[in-house]
Amino acid sequence: MANIAHLLGPVELETVKLKEIINTVEGTLLTKQLKQDLDIKTCGAADLMSDALSLMKPGSLLITGLVNLQSIRTAEMADLAAIIFVRGKIPGPDAIDLANELGIPLIASHIGMYELCGRLYKAGLVPTMH
């Protein structure tokens, strides 16, 4: 993946509330947490959790189509703020239970990854990079 930081220029990171993100992606909160006032500045999209672990900054939003326990464990290890599942995918009860236990908000959206990333970029989130 090419580094696009040079295209963005100096960027003052805005924060976007999780509740605004949920509205932007026409999402449904799957977990019990009411962390909807959580401020998020960056996000990244990955289906390879090794990419998420190596490229994402703590506090970022993960966008993925991977709905197994590995995505929840990755968010825990990388200290990610929340996960959005794309293309109408919904994780099983075991993944949702684990996310509830760990306090990681899970959101499901019917929107595909490409469009969802564009919506979030337009809303003020910037790509997460190391």
C-alpha cells in the first residue's frame, strides 16, 4: 500500500464521535457498550489482521469483513477503538460476547468497504499509518 501522507499535506486531525460514524455508515451497534461519545481520529481497512496489527495506530477504527474472533482479538492487542463490519456481515454470538467483555464496540453496515471508507474520509477521519 502506498503511503499517501504526502498527498494529504499537513493535516489537523479532527475527531468524529462514534455515534456520528454509526450514522454515516448506516450502521447498527451490535454490542452493549454505550461508548457512542467516543472520539475517533483515524481509521483503517483490512481483512488481513496482520496488516491491522502492523499498520494501525491505537485508538483507530478498524473496518473489515472478517467476522471471527481473530478480528476482536486483533482490536484488543492493537488497542483499537471499535470495529465496523462491512457488506452486511455480522459476527457470531461468541465474537459479540467477547467484544462486550473487552469493551470494544462492534458495528455492522450493509455498505461495501470501498464506499464506507470514502464516507468516513469525507466525514473527517484520516487513514491510520505508522
